[in-house]
Amino acid sequence: MANLIRSAKSGSDWTENDLDAYRIRIEYQDAATFFQIPGPDLPPPVVRHPAVLTLPGPAATTDEDAYKDAYRFLRALDMATVPDATESAVDDSAVDDFTVLLLTELEYVPMGRVLRTKKNIPLVICGENRQANTDVCVIDDDDILLLVQEDKRQGETGNPVPQLVAEAIAAFHSNNMNREQMLGLPRLPSEVVPGITMKGSAPTFFKVPVSQELVTAVMGGVYPAAETIVYAHLPPIPRPVERWNEGMKPLDNRLIIMSCYEAFKQFVN
């Protein structure tokens, strides 16, 4: 792996080869291990509008005044899950729009935090300036706390996981520069950057440990001395084969996935 070619590229161009080139491995874990909870039961989701957990779809929101927020959420869920009639896949912007509503509904953005879409983060790689392009991210002041990358694959190219890892590396370095230059604090030697990939409305959760050594290796285009293990979790929904087609539309899927978001919230700090 040390002999793999490493080249200057933007985060959106990262592939599995770049993960190998920088000694990064993805390891999937069960819910108890990934979320660091004592047992198999996930915490119940805390939502702003309880109807989003019980209404099957926007057609069920008959009372406009009582359910207007739930209707907006469920309509966005539909558009993020069902392909556009004129396209073979879900519209990219529909997934981003739904993600913004979802993170807001689940209280990922309390006072002091904001949601950003299409934010560019500087990425220095192989001695050249490039950038990592996020789909959605949560920001507190100037610190990037959470990254969301949509799975835009139509075929075998465009795996969102390497793209998410590149964004995490860029976010860690950007946060450290802010600590040093704006707050006068020392840089952190390492940090776990939380991230999510979205295939329609179906998420996969990630914890990306980024060290200063990994950042330095990417900046210089060299093979790191230590391996980086990225931990991932797929929500344990009842029909895993239909995961990407169903997403969060079925109520049983929705409750489990939102419980995963609730458990994941502890890492966004």
C-alpha cells in the first residue's frame, strides 16, 4: 500500500484507493459497540413534532394547523426517498433539503449552531491547495461538528465514504487552525469527527478519528506510519435488503433510524 500513487485531488474525487494510500480502513460495528450504550436497546428519539414518528405520510396530515410542520417533514421525506418522475434517481437537492429538516427535527442545531449546505473546506493534499465539498454540515461558531455526504452513485463510482473521510480530515485541520489563529489555543493532536452518508433517506453513521499525523501525511502525500480505523454503523432495520429503497418511509424503519440519530447525538459536540 505504501507504493500506491498519491496525488493532489479534491475531496469529491477521493476513492477507495485514496483510503488505502493513506492507510485508512472502515470497520462496521453493532449498535451497542458503535454508540457505546450498555445494551442492545437504542434510546427513544427526541423530536420537535411527535407526529413525524406516527404518521405514515403527508396524506395523513389532514389538520393543516396541527400538522403543518409534520407535513413539511413527511413531504420532504417522500421527495428524498422516491425518484423524480423524470429521473432515474432521487434529486440531490431533495436529499440535502430533507437532511436539513431531519437534523432540525432531531434537535441537532440548538442555539449557537447552524446548518450549512455546500460548504467548501480547504484541503491541502500532496503540497497543493484543494477543497472538500460538504453536502450538509453542522457548525458551531467556526467549528465544523458534523458532516453529511450524500451517496450520489448511479453505478460503481462515487463512493461517498472516501469523500466523507476527506471532508473529516479537512474539517479537523480547519478546526485546529481556528483554535490556533482565532482563539490562541494549542492544536488538538487528534479528534473523532462524526459523519453520516445518506442514500436517499437511509443513513450510515461514521466516527472518523483524525490525527495530526494523518493530516501531515495527506498534506505531504506520504504513507502514514499508523493505520486509521474509521468505525461505521448501519441501522438494524427489519428489512435490510430493502434498506436503500425504503429508507425512513416505513414507520418501523423510521423509529429505529431516528433512535440511531438520537444515540449518535452524543458525538456531535
